[in-house]
Amino acid sequence: MKKYIRKAMCFVFIITCIIGFLWLQSEKESYATTGLRTNENRSAGKLAVSGMASPVALQNPGSSGVVSPTVTQASETSSKPTKEPEESTGWHGKGKKKYYIGKNGKRMTGYKKINGKYYFFHKKTGYALISRWQSVKISGKYYRLYFSKNGSREMDLSKRMGKLSGVTYRIETNLTTNSVMVYAKWKTKGYSIPVKRMRCSVGMPGHSTRQGTYRLRKAGGRWRVLRYGCYGQYCTRFSGPYLYHSVVYKRYGNRYSLDPAEYKKLGKAASHGCVRLQVEDAKWIYDHASLSTTHVYAGKKEKLPLPYPAKKKIGKKSGGRYYDPTDV
């Protein structure tokens, strides 16, 4: 019995080996056939790019190796670069990457005026300067300007300069234009920072204002008796009896006794030799007298880095009382 079982097992083993051999042969033939087709397809793909058909396709016109004109056209279309849409005129971007597109379709660069405000744009990127100092050339001279957090230039730097240490001032008073221009020196070689500009009234004909360069010093307290029966606020002496002070008042210590006729003359030669100012401007010079020198001269009309300020409307109280609108 055991003998027959052994024979049967040998027979099964032999059959299994034969079947395995035949299966391996079948797999080899299948692999060879698939590889050939793959190579043919690759060749056909290369030829399709160049607009030609593969040898197999030439032999068999109905095969998939022939490249249709539609496929070739799609390939050519997709290879063309797409044109970016043009940006509209105006502001674009945010924060430190804010820029302005001009009417020519390009980003603005350099020092530009937009809607009444001044900005400085980087020459390469076109981005507006934010919260930074920048040297800018205006009318042939370089000035140190400050551009705020929204990118616009700060036109009145009096408060900002007041927070810094080591600042000195030079006050330029032009008798021809009735203009006072204040410059500051801070971490610069000269007085190149335009701080603020003031509207004034200098000496009228027959009462000319003394010219020259002087150191400033306070002349008493807030109120002072002036000549010709009038009074003034925040008087600062620059030479002898010549002072910077407010427009004149009719009563000492009474801010509602401002002379309206004299206030209306602000911006024209109207004083007896002193330099009249609005109260806030007279106070600023008074507060910074120890840090300042002044240069009084009769010059031509010049283009300055700050515009000539407009005169503010006079304040009026009941009973015919008037006051300076900047006297707060």
C-alpha cells in the first residue's frame, strides 16, 4: 500500500513541475510582446511631436500611431505664454508693498504728487516708502523728508522733531514774501529738514524790519506790552526792540480783544518793524528760542520745500469780540 502511495506522490510532483514550466514560458512570451508594443508606442509619440507617423502606422493606416492634426494644434496652442491683464490706474497692493499705476500703465517711481499729497516710490520696485526718512531733491536742493505710515509726506514736522534729541533750528524770514521758513538740523550736515512754514507780517514802509542773522531769546512771559498802545503774545527777541510775536491785541491778557483789522493784514507788510504771526506759530518760536537762530533777509520770491500756508478765518464771539483761531 505504501508503495502505491509513493508512486502517486511522484506522479503528482511531476505533473506540477510540467504545469509550472509551461506557465513560465507563457509569461515570458507575454512580457516580450508587451515590451515590443511599448517601444512602438514611444516611437510613435516622438514622431507625433514632429508631425510624422511611426513605421507601424505607415504599415497599418488604421492604427493609433497616426497623429491627428487636432492633437498637434492643441500642443502648439498650450505652448504660447498667456498675457497678464493690465492693472488699472490707481493704488494697488497693501502695507509696505503699496504702489501706484500711472496713466501710462506703469508703476510710478521717485517723488510724485497724487491728489494733493506727496509720495516717494522706490526706483526699482515702485513701492511707496512707509514710515521712513528720505533725501529728496526739490528745486535743485536736497531735503530730508519724512513719509508717514500711509506713505504720504508729513508737511508739518514740528511735533515729530520735538520728540527727538539734539535738534537745532534755523528760522529764515523773507521780508519780500512775508514768509517764515523753519529748518532743522538732526543727524545731517546742515539744516536740510523743512519743519514748517508760517505766514507773517513784517515792517511796513517807513518801519522796516532789521535784517541779519541773530540768536533768539524769550522777551518776558506770555503777554507783553508793545508800542503804540497795543499788546502781544509770546514775544521772542532777535535784535534790540525787534520781536517775533502774535498779531496785536487791544487789551492786555484778553485773548478775545484781537484787532480784526490787523489780523486781516497777515501775509502783508503791516507792522512797525516786528514780525507778526498767528498765535500757534509765535508760541512755537517762543518755545524753541534757545535752540534756534534766525536769518532775516529781503530776498526774491523763491520755491521752498513747503507751500505758503493759507490764513485761517478769524474767530468771533458775541459783543464784537475777536480771537485768533489757533489760540487754544
